[in-house]
Amino acid sequence: MVVSLRRWASRLLFIALFFALLLLAAGGYGWLIEVVSPVHPYAKPKGDAMKVFVTDPAAPEGGNSADRLRWFYWYGE
């Protein structure tokens, strides 16, 4: 059985290059995802910013039909 050292060296070089390019592609993909992805909306604000939660005002129970129609157009309820 003849074992060619040149053939095994080329195979090892191919495997090494394959894994190196695989790691480069995976790292590049991870970096691209971090760059492209939007800012997390629930992240803690930085600096003097404050996170404020606003609740919708209560619907008018009474009132005339104009108030109820205005409420419907403003809030869609």
C-alpha cells in the first residue's frame, strides 16, 4: 500500500482551510446580526432618559354621541 504524503497534506490543508473559513463566516454572520438588529425595546435607558408607560384613558361612559364618536376615531374603540 502506497501512502502519498502530498495527497494527505493537500487533504489536511483543505480541511484546515474549510474550518478556518467556516469560523470566519460564522463570526461574520454573528457580527452582521448584531449590527443589523434593532435596539432592544425593553432595554434599560441610558443617561438621563426615563422609561414611561402610558395607559389609555378610560372610555367615556356617559356623554353625547359626538363625544363617543370622537373617542371612537381617536382610540379605535
